[in-house]
Amino acid sequence: LAPVPGGSAVADALSGAEAVSEGCTGDCADYRGRQEYTKSGKHCLDWETQTALPQYRAAMYTALSPANETLNYCRNPYQASDVNRANTIWCVTSDPDVAWEECIPIGVIQPTCSRGYAISSSQMRDVVYYSSFVIWALGLLWTIVILCFVSRIRLAIALNKVSAQYLATHPSTLLVPVVQASMAILWCSLWFASASFLLSQVPDDYTPKGYFATYAEAYGISGDCAFWEFGDACSGTPGACTDSWPTGTVWKDASCLEEDGVSKCWRCAPPRYVFDLRFVLSFFVFLWNNAFNVALGEIIIAMCVSLWFFTADKLTTAVVGPGATTVFRFHIGTVAFGSFVIACVQFLRWVMKYFEKQAEAQKNRVMACLAKCLHCCIWCFEKCIRFLNKNAYIQTALQGTHFCTSAKTAFFLILRNVARFGTMVVLGSVITWIGFLSIMVGTGLVGYLLLREMHPEISPVVPMICFIMVSYVIAKLYMSVFQLGVDTSLQCFLACEETGVGSEHVPESLSEFLRDNASKQEGPNA
């Protein structure tokens, strides 16, 4: 049998001889065990007679003394002045090609790091150690989820292929978000000009005209507590100039007013803008118009994808023109009502933001915190309404129903296929991120190479920033259309699956899933 490290220790245990400790600490400079084989099984030479490293003798190193006990056992000899030191025990081997080799301190399963731990605290090392098990468990759980949802993931991949096929055959659809963006820029520019006029009309009596004796009386006193602390000690006092939002400012007049022997020099200055009923109405119209613009683009793209999905000739049939015509002729009311709902929710969210600012101006920290929480809840509700509206527009494109009926149909369709929609949302987010990254990195890389080839003398920083900004806009336009195409294709597929209508025109990528589902439904009755 080949020799193994620790053989002498094992032989002592079997023979019943007095066992020698195989333990050591740190770099094992205190090791006094009886290992005579290296970690690869090479036999060690006697320290006093070996010639490969003659400087290592018992007379020079304490770890090798006394020589009649050290013999050929593994040690880690070094002096305090030595710069180069081994990390553990070693010996001079009998192999002429290997002068020396490390041994394994079998008595120490996990020796202390010779140069210390990267994490000094033992408690933190335990946290990291046990956290690794949690990460492995999460990885195992994720693998199980992937295996359980493999069919739905395959369906999601097929739907992404269908959306890519649609954009490949009808790239003119990408003009829809371009027109949307152009109209939005024009509308926002006009609205900002009119809103600036309304905001700048500050009433003359908005702030007091009188004089105040102290700065605190005019500006108020803020509490010094942290945002999570409440109580009377944390409550501030609003000033006469800052008791409502938008708040005014305070300035000190050189000509003070003397009243009852008190000099009053502090005065109020009005804010640069205020909100009145005219601006509120204008702001609601702004929100409604923006929501209408977004909804119009969504329903046009959904209509185009639906027409393409159920047409026989998917290569040459025009869908953008007929789809836009159908929307403008029959479904503008649906778009207006759906965008009105979104505008109302958004307006309520901004009202909560206004109340939050007013509470902060009044130094009411409880009401400010409550308004902030309500603002967050309404934001989450808005996200849900947006998701439902988008699917309602797809249902309108598929069935031609009005908004309420489409929203109800879309809601119950999502409930019946929650796993499929959930898989699409997760996988869609990943693909969207990959699409953004690919477009931006590809555009930046090609732009950099062209720039270095054509103009090597100029700095690439500013042109690269321009390349990245343009590529982001392009990626945003393309991926928004692509993702809406995926969502529309999913509902078209579900319509075919549940009604059996139009299955002969389903793209090849999805035909297999329809056949599998049909065979499963017919299986028990066959």
C-alpha cells in the first residue's frame, strides 16, 4: 500500500503506543507530531542528514530541536527575522525532483488563517457561513420553480418569437411611438408655456404685509428630531410667512418699524409661484392628455398585432394603416375613458403630494407622514390600473367591445391564467433588460469603432455620451412596441385556446401549444 500522510500517528494508535498530539495553531510552528510523509505521499528525509536544504538543522531552528526527537518528521522551522515563511508544516523529501513539500496537519481540520481572516468577527463569519446555506436553498427552490413552470416558460419564449416576427415583417409599427413622442413634446411645450403664466400670478395678499420682531416669528421653528421621531418636542412652529405651501421667504428690512419699544425688521416676500383653481384644472387636462396619448399608442399597436395574428398572409398584408383607421373610427371613446380613469388616479396622487407639502409647511409631521403613505399606496394602485387598462385595450382590439366590458374580460382572463401572465411579466422584464443592454452596448461599441477609425485625433467622451443617449431612446421605442406585441400575442393565443376560433392562422411558433392543449382536453373523452 502507498504511504499516506499521518501514517505514523495511525500506527501509534493501532500499536497502542503513547499517542503524540497532531494539533497545531496558526502556521503550525508549534507542531510536534510524527508525520513523515508529505501531502502527496513522499517520504521525508532526516533533517540532520538531508543535503537539499542544509541550512535547516536543529542547531539553527528551535522547531527542529532536539534532533534525536525531530528525526524526519514534518515541521515548520523559521526564525523571527525570516521574511519568507511557510503557511504550514513541511519537510525535505526523498524525491530528487522535489526538494521540499508541505504536509497536512491532520489534527487541525480548519486551521486559523496565517494572515488573518478577511472578516475579523467570528460572529460575522458564522453569519456568512449559515447564509451560504440559505443561498443554496433559494437556488434549489428557484430550480424547482423553473422545472415546474417549464411549459409556461416555453410558451413565453414562443410569444417573444411571435412578437419578433411581427416587428420583422412590419417595422413601420415603430413609427407609432415616434409620432407619440413628437405629439407629446409639442403638447407639453404648449402646456408648460400656459402653465408658467398661471403659476406666476401670485396674489398680492398671499403673504402678510406687516413687520415682525424676530426671524423665528416670521419664518417659524423646525423640530430637531429625526424623521421617525414624534412628540411635542419634535413639533415645530410655522411662521407667519411660511404657514402655507408654496411658502414665501423672509427678508430683513433696513427700515425697521418701532412699536411699543420693539424694533420689527423682518418682513415676508411672496413665493415665485402659487397653485389656484385655474392651474388645477389645467394640470388635470395635462394628465388626461398624456394618458390619452399613451393609451392611443397602446391600442393602435394592439390592433395592428391582432390583425396580423389572425391574417393568413403575414408577410404582405398591411396592418398599421387599417389598425390606426379602425381605432380612430370606432374606439376613440374607449381610449378617452380609459385615459380619464388613469388621469383621475394620477391627480389624486398629486393631491396627496400637495397635502404632504402643506403638512410640512404647518410643521405637522404626523399628517405629512400619513399623506406620504397614501401617496405611495395610490402609486401602487395606479400601476395596477395601468396594467389592467393595457390589457383592456388589447381586448378592445380583439373583440371590439367598449372599455368597461373589455376591462372586465381582461380582469377575469388574467385571473384564469395568472401563472401564464406572471411568467410573461418575469420573463418579459428579463428580455427587456437584455434588449436595452444589447442595443445600447452595440450602438456604443459600433459608434466608438467608427469614431476611432474616422477621427482618431478627437476625444470620444462627448460622442459616446451622444451615442448612448440616442441608443437609449431607440431601445425604449423598440422594446415598448416589442413588449406590447408579446402581451397582445398572449391574449390572441388565449382567445384561440378558449374559443377555438382562428386557430388555423396562429403563427407556427404557437401552433404546437394549441395542439398540445387540444389533445389534453380531448384525452379523457377519446
